[in-house]
Amino acid sequence: MAAIKETRALNELPVGVFDSGVGGLTVAREIMRQIPNEKIIYFGDTARVPYGSKSKETITKYSRQIVHFLQEQQVKAIVIACNTASAYALDEIEKEIDMPIIGVVKPGAKVAAEATANGRIGVIGTEGTVGSRIYSTYINKINPDIKVIGKACPLFVPLVEEGLWQDPVTDEIATRYLSELIDCDIDTLILGCTHYPLIRSTVGKIMGGKVTLVNPAYETARELKELLEREKLLNEKAPGLGDNRYRFYVSDMADKFKTFANSILEYGILSAKTINIENY
């Protein structure tokens, strides 16, 4: 009986989700939609964003600090909701902790490899993600004949964070970035940064209806559900009215984060607490 109680308590612990800033909220949003019983603790490293232009060593150090913080919050699993951190830090941190942890790259790579018909996949992301060639690595493990073409789109992140999701400026920049991928005759495109689902309609309009867009945020939530089911950690119990279902922490700019979060999450957030992540 004691063991059953312990398992039930473990199931009811929250999932930790972290990102370099606000982009990972698209992953949190998908988790809220697809696994509504799960509690979430989200950390956005808004003091040290962006991650895309930083070194592997720095990203791994930052990720390790955040994982330590989330472990202190007694999470049962961790989602690295950042493509750059997934590319640079996941494999190392996975060896260091005794807890399920997943990133956003593998789920997106798997679905893209299954979706392509002509064997030509495009990836858009930060300089760090594209430069790491991490999507190519995972996709070519599945099918070595697939050609993966990466394109760094560094201006997309600030445009998204300024709320310019449907704006002529975003249309113009997206057209410039994506034109060479159109010329490469890709039939599948991975939105390889968690900010990018917020401009999915713009990207889709430019790429045309023949190109399948893969949203790793959506696929990561699906994979998380399968992982929790496999590890018998899925919360079958719907949270009560008084439960603090979603908690948000940042390393800086809590008010700006809260405003952005409330613009994209169906579940409104009342506060985001600032912590000194360097202490971890």
C-alpha cells in the first residue's frame, strides 16, 4: 500500500520545462493542450537569452544550472524546450541525472524523416542549432539518404518577441530567408526554434502548400506523453480547483515575460517569479 501511495505522489509531481526565454512557451502550450492533467514548472532564462549565438560549453553550463533548479522544485521529468540547448547539452545532462529528460530535436527529426517524400528536408533555426547539424545527425541515423538543408534565421526570434507575428517586416525577412530553401526543392521544413510556431502561417504562406511544416513543439508534447506513460508517471488525476497547476520562473524581466505568456497561452498566468539562476 505504501508503494502505491508513493507512486501516486510521484505521478502528481510537475514536469519541468525550460528555455532560453519565451520560445519554450510554445512547448508548454502543447503540453497543456495534449496532457491537461500535468502540472508544469517553467523556467525562462530571460537574463541570458539568446542561446543561439553562444558556445556549447556556455549552453551546457546554463542548462546544468537550470536542471539543478528544477530538481529542487521536485519535478518528475524535464523537457528542454530549446533547440540550441537540446543540440548542445541534452546528451551530457542525460548522463548526469536520474530522471527522464527529453529535448525538442529528436521528436521533430523523427516526424520529418517520416514525412518527406523526395528526401529533401529543410531546417530553420538559430545559428547554434543550424551550425550544430543536430537535425541532420538524427535524421540521417533514421535514413542516411535524406538530404538536410539548414538555414539560420536569427532575426525571427526578436521579431516574434516584439509581437510582429503578422507584419510586413516579418513577411519581408521571411521571404529573404526562405527563398534559398524554396530553390532547394525541399518538401518538408522543420521549424527548428520554439519561437517559430508563432509565425507558422507566414512561413507556410511563403513555402507553399506542397511543403509540410513540422512543429517540434507539438511533437515533443506527444513524445512526453508517451514517455510518462511508459515510465508510469502520467498523472491520471485532474488537478483540483485550488491546485497551483502552472508555475513560471525567469532570470530577468518578469513583467515582460508575463505579458508575452498571456498573449499565447490559453491559461492566463498571474505572475512570474524572478530567481538568480547563477546560484544553482
